[in-house]
Amino acid sequence: MTNQEPITERHPAIPTEEQFSKRMREAYSMLGSCSTIEDISAPGGPLSHMFKDTIEAMLKAEMTDHLGYEHNDTSSKKTTNSRNGSYTKKVKTDDNGVVEVKVPRDRDGKFTPKILPINKTKTTKLEKRI
């Protein structure tokens, strides 16, 4: 086991405490309409929203690593490639049904997400890890 320095800076793709709190409040407010554990994990339920937010944050972090600079940080940009919006991908999950996720893309078309590979629509292994 190696000694690593503690992480002191927040990665920009990870929601701030305020954003996270807002999302948690939204998910918590949805719990009021849930009477069973099946309702919580049902398609469109609180867990599917949290799953979507988690996957999208991971994809944004992957894009940042791919490009080598943070979003809107032109001072450290050392490439001609840049972010070019996103597209929607329907992902089939075991517990949450179909979840629509926004996948970022780059101008050169070279970004291939590792967390949600192209042409893969099922997330069984990913869900077990999360």
C-alpha cells in the first residue's frame, strides 16, 4: 500500500456540495411518493436519478482527462480539440429500467468513453460496481 497525498481539490465534473445537496433534496422529495423499496428503485424513481447524475459526472471527468484541460479553462488548453456538446444515449439498467444519459463529445470525434462504451447499452457490471 502506498502513501498518497489526500485530495484537496474538487474535480470540476463532481458536483459542488450545494449542487449535491440540491440533487439529494430532489431525490429525497421523491421518496414521499414511494411506499416500498421497489418504488425507490423503479424506473424514474430516486435511484434512477442518482444513477444518471453519477454516470454523467463520470463521463464529464473522462472528457476532461481525454482533452487534458478543465471545462472553460482556455489557459491550460494545449490541443486544438475541444468539447462539442453532448448526445443522449439510452442505457438499460437491471433495476432502474431505461435511463437517458447525456454523453459528451469532442470536435475531433475521438472521445470514446470507458465507463459507457460506444455500442453498449446495458450496464449490469457498472451497476454492481457503483
